[in-house]
Amino acid sequence: KNEVEQSPQNLTAQEGEFITINCSYSVGISALHWLQQHPGGGIVSLFMLSSGKKKHGRLIATINIQEKHSSLHITASHPRDSAVYICAVKRAGGTSYGKLTFGQGTILTVHP
Amino acid sequence: DTGVSQDPRHKITKRGQNVTFRCDPISEHNRLYWYRQTLGQGPEFLTYFQNEAQLEKSRLLSDRFSAERPKGSFSTLEIQRTEQGDSAMYLCASSFTLFTGTGANVLTFGAGSRLTVL
């Protein structure tokens, strides 16, 4: 079992819909990242969070440390949101500062 | 500074050849990471540098792989005697982290270098 699991693996939505992508992890962490990867493109960091909730525009990320779970929400989705969304965690402790363990990604397609 | 630059963006090579990728991080960033990503999978950690020191290497990094960051600025990742299984996107990321900090830093990724081994 992977240390970081995302669901769903594939998600199709109509423009305007509210979208939720989930991430569960099985190790102690000091931070969790949500990243966005466009086809053929690089990876953009959306959020880094260690507790609570963060909001940026139409994107909201939440984390529940006790339940080892995080969600990424997109409100009023748009076709330009179509991308792969990746959850990544930094393990707590140790000396591997900054080394991230990634989920497999969620492929989001938003149709007009 | 325009972010993390990687070169080349695409490389097609024949099995057995050597390839080298270059990463230019954001200039003030002291940490540099290499990841590998195969189709349909999330990135996998390969190695990372704090300034010029290579502090950790993944078991994924066989003896055919070597990475350097000689002056603590740009880094190179060399793959010798390439195999078809090496075909992947090689991603570089950089960050600035205080040595005494938690390390929970934000990474900036490059666009990646896609390797195809025929």
C-alpha cells in the first residue's frame, strides 16, 4: 500500500461544478503539498499546509492531521482547471528535509 | 529570475548511450532536488543537495546514475549506459530552507526533461 493515496484517480466534471480531490497518508508528516501538473508541463505548487485550511482564489485545501487526510476543493470549476493534481507529504522527523513522498495523482477533466 | 530551468526538455537516445540533464535552480535557493516521473505515476524522489553537498540518494538511483552540484548552483544528472526502463520525465525542484528550520519548505519545480530510450 502506498504511503500517500489519492482518490479518485480520474475525475470528470462539467464547468461550474464543485470538485473535491482527497488525499490520505499513512505516515507522520510535517507538511502536505498540493501540486498541479499540466500535460507536458512542469509542476506548480498550489498549497503547502500543516494544519487547518488555506484558500487561494477558487481553490481551498484542508487538512486533518488526526485523521491523516487532506482535501483539495475547486469551486466553480473551469476547463482551464483540467490537469493532474498531486498530493505530496513531507515526513515528520529525520534528516530528509524537503524530500517529498507523492501520491499517484488525480486526473481532472472539466468539460465546457 | 524566471524560475527553475531544465535542459534539454526532450532527449531521445539509443539504449547504451549516456545522457546528461542540467537544472538551473532559482538563484537564492540552497536546496535542489531531482525526481523521476513515469507515465501515470506521481514523481519519485531520486536525490537532493543542500548547497553543493549531496545529502541523500534514493535506492532508485543505481550506479549508472550520478548527480552533481559542483558550485552549489546548477546541477547535472547523468545516466550512463541508458536502458529502456530509464525512459521517464526527470524533474528538478529547488527551495530555500534554513538549516535549522523544519524543512517544511515550498518547492519550485522545473518543467522537466523527458527522456526516451529506444
